[in-house]
Amino acid sequence: MKKRLIFSLLTAAGMVLAAPVSAERYVIDTQNAHAFVQFKIAHLGYSWVLGRFNQFEGSFDYDENNPSASTVSVTVNPASVDSNHAERDKHLRSQDFLKVDEFAQATFTSTSYAVTGDNTGLLKGDLTLRGVTRPISIDVTQIGAGKDPWGGFRRGFEGTTRLALADFGIPMDLGPAAREVELFLTVEGIRQ
Amino acid sequence: MRLGNTRQTYGAISIALHWLVALLVLGLFPLGLYMTSLDYYHPWYQAAPHLHRGLGITLLLLLSLRLCWRFISPPPRPLDGGSRLLRRLAGLVHGGLYLLLLAIAVSGYLISTADGRGIEVFGWFTVPALLPAFKDMEDAAGDVHFVLAVSLIGLVALHALAALKHHFIDRDPTLMRMLGKPRRVTGRATGAITESETFFTKETS
């Protein structure tokens, strides 16, 4: 009887331990391009130049019951910069900007996520760009989540942040109106 | 001066094409270095690349004309004198100059047309992007363009030094005939000079 009790307790404990952690892993859907890393920077202060990074990958962990435990990590290939102008892209890849020969990877790893509203939060993390690692904050909004028509489950976010070019050692001076670049990020994660 | 080349002399067309190409090469190389070094707010930031592209296409056109003209009116034979090896070397350098010029012009064209945009030549006409681009073509073409341009300047220096050697050391009319001048009469009594003297008399009489 006593043995049986111990066995049951152990089994129960085992079940609890073996239960899946409630945070779920999502892989960002870059395969079918339901994710974008875009930038926007002033041209002379009179208009905008838009561009994006075409190659990146990443994943995030999200727990609906405990969103503040969420984590994100993304790796971007800076050489995939695309501003719809070959000569400019060549310049952006050069040492004046991203120096992609030497710094072939940009990474973002989150350090904390604070819920600020029903679907909003502030994601903090370390961005490594052009060999410089600095903490940044991204304003995040959850766009939606649910089953997709093909048997999977997806969850999507968008986020914005601003970076000063000089903070990451980008030497090119584009003028007083263009010291900072805005990033717009949108990711759709497929639950694993 | 006649337009076409003879067995001994360059005609006006070959001479003009040669010096126009030389001028463009000597202008385009420093212009290329200059334009890539400019600050974003420099007044020439837009104009210098525009000029470089336009002059580059002009160079490509002149080069095509030159190559065609070589077949229509072949250049004069190299002058006697100098070893076979030297004459061979000179031929190789001339061929190399043509090849490099062509490759540099084409690689420059490929940088600017890598996104399907054409190249505007001084607002006169636009050369369309004709070749399908491959990934990061502007970078590959840019590297090629730079390395070949530096090589070309090296070869041009060799070419110019050789011309000066002909003029000052060999004292033959190689350089003068590319300047369209009747052959210089020098102190050396050789068959070539006698020939040049008769040529000179013919021209002035």
C-alpha cells in the first residue's frame, strides 16, 4: 500500500515535470516571406528612402498566459539590403555604411518583454550591427494569432524602433535630417 | 593629312580616335576615384557619377569605332628596329589595352544596369539594361571595374614610357606619327630617315 502510494506520487511528479512548458516556439516564416525587415530614412529631410533586408531568419517563444516571458532572436544578412537601386545598394554594403565584407551578420537577441497594453509591449534586447552591440527597445504590437487554413497555427507581430547611424559606427553623413533610421519589422511565426 | 592609314603613317581618323580614348581614360580614372570619395552634401556628388557614366559610354562607343576602323583601315606596320621580342611585347600591350578598355567599360555598364535601369548619357539618349542581372551583380562588377582600371593605368604607363623610349632613345618616329607629324629628321643616317625625308618633301612641295 505504502509502496503503491509512493509509486503514484512519483508518477504524478513525473507527469508534472514532463508536461510541456507553456511557452510555445514559433519559427518566423521567412520561407514564404510573411516577415519583413524594412527601414526608412529621410532623404535630405524632404522625402523618404525605403528599403529592406531580404535575408533573415529567427524564432520567438511566446506564452499566451505569460507574455512577459517571451523571447525573440533574429539574424539578418546585411548584404541582402535592397533599396531598389543597385548603385545605392552597392554603396550601402560598402564601408561607408554596413561594411558587409567584414560584418556579415546582424543579430537581435531579446533580453526582456514588458506588456504595455492588450496587444502591445516593449521588447528590449541587444542589437549587433556592423560589429557594435547596443541595447535597443522595440515597440511591439501583436496583430493576431490563430489557425491557418493548412493545419498550422500562426502568430504575428509588428514592431518599430529608431537607430542612430553613428551609434553603430556607420560613418557616412547623410545630413542633419538623416542621422537616424526607422525600422519597421513584421513577423509571422509558425508554431512548431 | 589623309583620313585613312597607310603602310607607314596613321591617318587622321586613327589619330583622333587614339587621342580621344587617351583623354577619356586619363579623365575617367581620376574622376572615378574622386566621385567615390565625395561627401553626400558635396555639389559634385550627383554630377560626377553622371559625368563618369556618360563619358564611359562615350569611351565604349569610340572603342567600338576604333576596332571597326582597324579592319577598314589597318594601322601601319611597326617600324623596323627593336628586337622581335620587343615588337611582340608591344603587340601584346596594345591587345591588352583594347581588352582592358572593353572589359572596364562593360563592367561599369553592368554596375549601373544591375537593377534594370538604363544609363543616361548626358540627357541625349539612354543605353538600356540589356543583360539579365545575377545576384549582387553590382558588387562583382564593381570589384572587376576597379581592379581592371588600376591595371589599365599600369599598362598605359608602360605604353607611354615605350612611346617616349622610341622618341628619345631609339629616336624613331613612332610617337611623332601618332601625333600626325611628318617624321622627324634626326642625326642618324638610316634607311628609315631617308624615306621620311622624301615623305617630308612630298608633303611640303
